[in-house]
Amino acid sequence: MDSSRRNVLILALCQALAMMGTTVMIAAAALVGHMLVTDKSLATLPLAVQQLAVMLTTFPASFLMKRVGRGPGFMLGALFGFAGAALAVYAIVQASFVLFCVAAGLSGVYSGFALFYRFAAADSAAPEAKARAISYVLAGGVIAAVAGPELAKWSKDWMAPVSFAGSFAALALLALLSLCLLSLIRIPTPTTAERTEKGRPLVAIMRQPSFFVAALGSLVGFGGMALVMTATPLAMAACFFPFESAAFVIQWHALAMFAPSFVTGHLVARFGIFTMMMWGTALTAAAVAVNLSGVEFLHFWVALILLGLGWNLLSVASTTLLTESYTPAERAKTQAANEFLSFGAVAVAAFTSGALLEGMGWAWLNAAVLPMLAIVVTAILWLHLRGRAVPA
């Protein structure tokens, strides 16, 4: 196996482990917050803290890896993941909402490093294979989709009578396994020229139409999905569905997020970036429509499947478009800027989702996604009408 394929395989497995942790957080963190805090509108605050930590980690992580290499940087991220999961166990046992938020922040640092798995695969692939490398790494999330919610349910009562502490103990073990796998990765350390060359100013890069549309697609894809996804377990609990039902819905959502990645790269190559971005926005709009049509179990299930599919198409197509907006010397800051914007949107969505659900209701929370999608569609059409050549 050549080094590029070997790296993609390892990164896909590590993506699976990282996303298993994220899936458990999505399924359990809001419920843990609801259990630990008196003001129930703050139940999603741990998820917001986690995503804020992801956002704040993007630039330091990217520039650190530019200096020391991808492998050591990814291993440091896994250590933060272990520390966060271990602290979460202690926080739940001690019934400390504040400590649980700190633990969520440490887990967010881990996720902030893990964001660059797909970029690491793309950067080491041939130009014509970038979309496939990105999608194959994201396909590692299929394992997370199947195993994550099952792990949350299976480990929920490991430390009974304290609910959910066992779930985070399991996440600590996953972080250690990821650390072992990352020690096997073989990505060349950046050369002296790559570490010292600066390229264009970030403002000049961000002013490119291709960067603007790519970043906007990622921002809305991540932010719109997070707004609905974060609130779904709480909305289902309010409709008297048990935790197992919410975990099942999140499981299928995660599966829809990552299973298409086996073919999304080929679809982008076949039909083009713009077309797949438009399909991503259309599927996300369909998810909102289903949620607005009712609150039966079937509505929650179908809506989150459509939401995951829409995110997948938007994410892979937007990331592929982004890789065309920078040179190797500009890679670190451009990728960091994109992730900073995307997970800034996720942090805002996670923080506001609980308050929106409590204050305005499930229907208004979903309707808030539609103006975001309209802006993305407008931006895609604008770039397309400019006649800018974007390779399929």
C-alpha cells in the first residue's frame, strides 16, 4: 500500500473514532446538561462550549501542524480528547455542570485537531483524487454512525446509579485507541520553505469568490445542521420519547452524514461542485419541511436523515472548492479560516438552540434555517453566473 492510501486508511479510522465521540456527545450531552443544571435553557451550553473550543482551536492547531507536522499535532489532539472524557466522568459523578462544560471544551480541542484529517488526506493526494480522498476520510464516520449511539446506550449505566458517566469513560478509551493509530501515520514534516513562506495575506485569499462561496457553504452546512441536530434529543424528550429513540434517530442521522461519502467524491467529479452544493441545500430544506410537518417519531427520523445527506453533499463539495483557493504555503491559514468560520457557526447554533427551543418552539427553530439556505443558493448562482471555471 502506498503512503497516500495508507494515510487515508488511518485517517478514516481516526475519523471514525473521533466522530464516535461526537455522536455520543450529541446524543447525551444536552441530556446530561438538562440533568445537572437548574435553568433548563442552558442544557445545550456544554455542546456550545465544545463547538466554541473547536472554533478557537482551528488556527493554533493548523499553525502548529505547519511547524511540527500532521502526525504530532493529531496525537496532541487525541491527548486532549482523553483528558476531556476523563474529566467528564468526574464532573457527572460530582454533579458539576461547570466541570462538565470544561470537559466539553477539552473534547472540543480534540475535535478541532480532528477537523484537519480530511485536509491531510487531500493535501497528500493527486489533484484529480482530492475529492475522493476527502470523501473516503469522511466515510470513516459510517462506523461512528453505527457504533456511536450504540456505545452511548450500552455504556450509559456502566457506573450506575450515575447515568451517562460510563458513556464518557468509553470515550476516554476511544481517544487512547486513536492515539495509538495516529502514531502509525506517515505524513512528511513540512519543509523549511513551507514553514517559512507566507504566501498572500489571508484577507486577499478570503476575498476570492471561490473561497467566499466554499466557506459560506461549509458555514451554513455545519451551522444549520447543528441548530436542528442539537435540539432534536431535547425536542424528542419533550414529546415523551425515551433516550433510546433519540439515540436511534441520531444514529441514522450520523449514518446519513457519512455513508454517502463512499460515492460523494465521485459525484462531485461527475456532476461538478456547484450541482452537488445545490443538492445539499435542497436536501437540508427538505429536512426542515419534514420537521415542520409534525412531531411523530417518523418526522424526527426522516428529517435527520435528510439533514445528514444535505450536510454531506455541502461539506464535500465546499471542501473541494476550498482546496482550489490556496497555494501550499497558504494552506494552513486558509484551512484554519474556513474551519474557524464553520465552527463559529456551530458554536452559535449549539448555544442558541436550547434557548430557541425553550423560548420559541420547535417550528421556529427549524424555520430559522431557511434564510441561511437562501443565502447559499444565491451565492452559488452568483459564482456560477460569473463564469468562473471550477473544474468538475
